[in-house]
Amino acid sequence: MKLVSYEINGKVRTGVLSKDEKWIYPTEAAGVLNEDMVGLIRRMDADLFAALQELTLKTAAQVSETVRPESEDPDCQMTDGPVLLETAALKAPITHPEQDVICLGINYMAHAVESARYKKEAFGGERPYAVYFSKRVNEATDPCGSIPAHADLVDSLDYEAELAVIIGKDARGVSKEEARDYVFGYTVLNDVSARNVQTQHKQWYFGKSLDGFTPIGPCILTADSIPYPPVLKIKSYVNGELRQDSTTDLLIFDIDHVISELSQGMTLRAGTIIAMGTPAGVGMGFVPPKFLKAGDVVECRIESIGSIINKVAR
Ligand code: MG
């Protein structure tokens, strides 16, 4: 099942894609009123999940009947019914993460090699512990939104296609074996990075947290939709040129490891986004580097989830 956020009549709503992926059906048709995506994740239980799945099987005409407002009550928040996906104003599935996005650094071996080369460090080859950091996201960039170049601050703008895991229920003290039960679903995230800023400040946080540096989407693919752990092709393109080409089973530290390890000491709240790291092929990995410039179009694509396609603003 694919869940989306979309804007209609000036409001951001949550929806579920029809089975044929042509339509967005408002989750209100399954009885969800006034919830954003994090609210929807928090209140998800077996009954609501089943109701949403049932909704995906309906025709657009059937859904229109369900959502037709019958009440004159002005507080009755009914929607305008199904929307064609290809004409919809898709938003990032989680537009305003409640906490910083948790990120994995250097979590694909081939990316470790290219990063070390760029930083001119010796590459030891051993990675005994996962590298964690975070990324502030005041507002996630929409799946087709633009990435600000921040030309006054940034001379080496880079992209990082990543699989992002969405936590489905509060996780504390979770074992590796139980970790999969806490995965709500997956999305695509571009961990946009200002290499000069992260290098100057000896820390990734600032250089990865500039406004507009976190495109997410186009949907959340619920965890039940694919086998676990996910083995998905992950790619990125810049102006149509293939840059990153890997699969999500090449993670050094996998989803079980990360959820289990982090949850030993900190509660991962439902709705938490964990970006699992990027494979080789980012701009700094090329000799000479291929950084982004205004007007470039970056596509990050993960099999079964979809693509986010973002233009660097002038
Ligand atoms: Mg990253």
C-alpha cells in the first residue's frame, strides 16, 4: 500500500493510492479525519490498516460516494473525493518531521571509499560501529519541489539518494529480531549536502540542514508491501545521467541493527525518519567532482517506491 500527502484547496491531506496507482483516495474515506501523516501512523492499528487496504480496491466512483458530504455541519471536514495521481499536487509524505531525521553516514562500502578519497584520508576498510548524525528538516521538500542552491553559502552542492525507514510505533529496547515490527514503511530521501559547509564546520549537521535540503517521497510504501529486509534497486540521475546505481541490501549496518542499537538508549518515536545512507556515485565521488549547479535536475529513484525529481533553483 502506498500512502501520500497531497494538497487540495489549500490544505495538505493524506491519501492512499488505488491498486492501479491512478488515483489518490482521501484517507477520510476510511474514517481518518484531520490527521497528518504522522498522526495517521500513530493511530494505525489492524482495523484502520484493513480499512485503508479495502479502500485501495475500490473504484473512484465508489470512493466518491463514500466521501460525499451529507452533513450541513460546517465542521464536517469532508474532502473533494478522489484525485488523479498525475494531476495531484504531491507533498512530501511527512511535510514537517516532528524531530530531526536520523541519518547513517558511510553505510555503503563503495561510498566509504569515494568519501575517503575526496577527503584524502586513508581508508581503513573496517567499520566496526555505525556512524549516526542528524539532519534538521524545517519543512521537507516536495517530491517535485526545487532545491535551493544557497549560492551565498554553498560552492559544492551534492545529492545523496537514500532509502528512508519510517518508524511505526514507539521503539525502546528493541531486539534485532523484533526490529522489523517497528518499521511502518519506506520512502525515498535525497540527503542534499553542502560539502564545503560540512567540511568547514567539521560536522555534517549544518551542511545538511539548510532549508530545502530534504526532498522526500513520492509516497510511503508500507512495510507489508515487499519482503523484509528490502532488497531494492536504488539509483540517482543528474540531468538524466546515471550517477548512483546500487541495491539496498548492500548496507553495512542494516535496518535491524540500526533500530535495535539506537532503541537501546533512546526511544524512536512513531513517525521517526531514518535515512539509511547513500551508495557510491555522489558528486564528490567523481574526479574531478561533479557538484550540482542551478538548473540541474536530480532524480533519486528506488524500485517499488518511486522517484523524487528536484530541480536546483537558480
Ligand atoms: Mg547521507
